[in-house]
Amino acid sequence: MNDFCMYPLSWPVRGAGGETGTWRTRRPVLLPEKCTGCLLCWLYCPEGVIAKADRAIDLNYCKGCGICARECPVHAIEMVKED
Ligand code: SF4
Ligand code: SF4
């Protein structure tokens, strides 16, 4: 197998699709009192917009997919409708 076959076609890069925050109809809201710091949300976010240090979410690029909320084992992220 050569090196070409060993790389994925793409991987998450913050803002790679432009300002994906404009796609959003729902936004994730972190409930810090519930967060255990497991980092699953950071790991799974396809836009790479959750900060590892404090789980702050960059809403300029968060597209509102809800994967972070779905993967959080303690329900520390809620998806709420955009106004
Ligand atoms: S909803 Fe969550 S997983 Fe989806 S882009 Fe926004 S921060 Fe990332
Ligand atoms: S997945 Fe949930 S508990 Fe884990 S770091 Fe993210 S918000 Fe916190």
C-alpha cells in the first residue's frame, strides 16, 4: 500500500465551508454545571469549533447540527431555536 491510500479524503477544519454559522436554525448551549470535561463534544464536532480548554463554541462557524448535544453523555449541551 502506498502513502496515498493511507490518508482520509478530508478531515474537519474550522471554517472550511465558509461561515457555516449562517446555516444554523438551532444553537448549542453549554450547561457548565453539568459538564464533566470528557471532550466528546470537542472530538465529534464536524466543524471543529468547540474549544478544548473550556468548551466555548464559536457560533460564527457552528452550523447547528446538534452532534455535540447528541454525543454528550450527561446532556450538558442543549439545542435551542434561534430567535
Ligand atoms: S452543533 Fe455542535 S457539533 Fe454541530 S457544529 Fe455546532 S458545535 Fe459543532
Ligand atoms: S461532551 Fe458534554 S460533558 Fe463532555 S466535555 Fe462536552 S459538554 Fe462536557
